[in-house]
Amino acid sequence: MIAGPLLASLLLCTSRPDRPPVYHSLLAVAGFALAIVWIYVIANEVVSLLKVRCIFHSAGTDLYFDSCSSSTASFSVCPTPSSG
């Protein structure tokens, strides 16, 4: 909570409006890496939700994302638990 405003004030004090700061490329790479992390986390959450939906599904069939497909996303029929 304190690091964000401190870094923002440091950036404001050390940069000039007529040219980018010397660490501009470092900030761009850090922003790109952070975006990749956010996409990875959100994708894992979506896949986890879809897996839970398939595991706890009690009706006959349901569509779910097949995370084992190699190159393209495919939909499969959720297997019904055997009553044997």
C-alpha cells in the first residue's frame, strides 16, 4: 500500500515532461510481464471453475472445456458417474 505512492512520487520527481525517463524501457517490460501474469492467473481460474462444474455436475451430460487438447480448444461431453 505504501510502495505504490512512493514509487509514483519518485517517478514524478525524477522525470521531465519533454522526454521519457531513462528507465522507460524497464517499466514497459515490467508492465508486459505483469500483463502476462494476470492473463495466466485468470485463465487458470476459468479452467478451474470449468473443471469443478464438470466434477460436481449431477445431470446427464454437460459441455466443458477439454484442457487436454493439444492445439485447439475443444468441447467434450462431461461423463456421467456410473451408478454401479
